[in-house]
Amino acid sequence: MKIISRLLSILLFVVFFGFALQNKGSVDLQFFPGTTMQGPLVLFLLGFFVFGAILGVLAMAPSVFRHRRNAAKTKKALTSMQKEQEAQRLAESQAPQPDSIKNI
């Protein structure tokens, strides 16, 4: 599976590298009226892709942290329940001590 993943990664790199070599032309990017940038198409595409990926990660961060916090709470509750269960088993396995024996 690792070999297939590596081959796919190499193939994608070659395809994107070929795309970059074929699109070296300069383009005008107009943000607002009067604001224009000139540069290679590939750099603009790469920049907007990276910007979109960063926005996607930032949008997912709150839900990831919420799930981690819930998982930690659940793990803590499970650990305490296991300790209580172990204490009950230990108490059930020991013979009861009579109340009338005095410690000397």
C-alpha cells in the first residue's frame, strides 16, 4: 500500500509540475477597482490553494478541539468507573470481618 501511495504522489507531482511548466504566462489579477497584480498563473493558483487550505484547517479547529475535549472527559469517566469496579471486586472477594473483634 505504501508503494501505491508513493507512486500516486510521484504521478501527481509530475502532473502538477507539467501544468506549472505549461502555464508560465503572466496574468492580471484584479482585486478591487484600481488594484491589479501581475504574475504567473501558477503562483496565483498555488497561493489561493494554500490560502483555502489554511482557511479549511482554521474552520475545522473548533470542532476538533471539542471532540478532543469530549474524548478526554469520556476517558476520565471510564477510568474512574473501572477503578470503582475494581474496588467492588476487591471488596467482594475479601471475607467479611466480624465486628466484635477488638484490636489489641
